[in-house]
Amino acid sequence: FVISDSVAYLSGCKEKYDLIFLDGNHSAVSVYNEVPLALKLLNPNGVILLHDYFPKMKPLWSDGVVIPGPYLAIKRFTGEKVNFSVLEFGELPWPTKLESNFTSLALLLRKS
């Protein structure tokens, strides 16, 4: 695990990864800057795991909390030529939090 400013680390990194977990400050600008840098560091068939992705900015849990940044950043890419797709985890077969089975995790998968 690397705990660091994500943009600074990803900009200077020379290593390649199978999995990159993006769980930074969650602002749309940060996530928008992180994703292209992270994609460049993925091994073939590598994935990016994105935290706090709220599809269509709708609450996933009964507390009504939504963190908009990751969704807004990914949505911004839809108007551009992006080389990834998003796989929302959504509902899982096990309990997560607040007596639900939902998760805010999503995978970014590089398109072939």
C-alpha cells in the first residue's frame, strides 16, 4: 500500500500495478486527474477500484449521504473519448453497512 498525495505519486511512479485503489479526497477534480494517471500505470488486465462512487448521485444507504465527486469525475469522461468502462458493484450478497447489502465500490476496466 502507498499512502500519499495520489496525483503527486501517480505522476512520478514508474511501477506497474494490477490493482490501484483510488480513495483520495473524493473531489471531482482530484478523481478526474487521478484516473488517467492511474490508467497509465496498470498492467494489462489491471483494474482501478474506485471508492465512494454513487451512481447517478443517488444515496445507497438509509442515511442519505452522497459523495458526488467520483461520480461527477467519471461522468465528465463520458463526453470525452475514454478508454475505460465502469462496473458498479451495487448490491452484494453479504451485509455491508446500515443494514443493507450496498457498496459504493466500482471498478474501472480498461477497454480493449
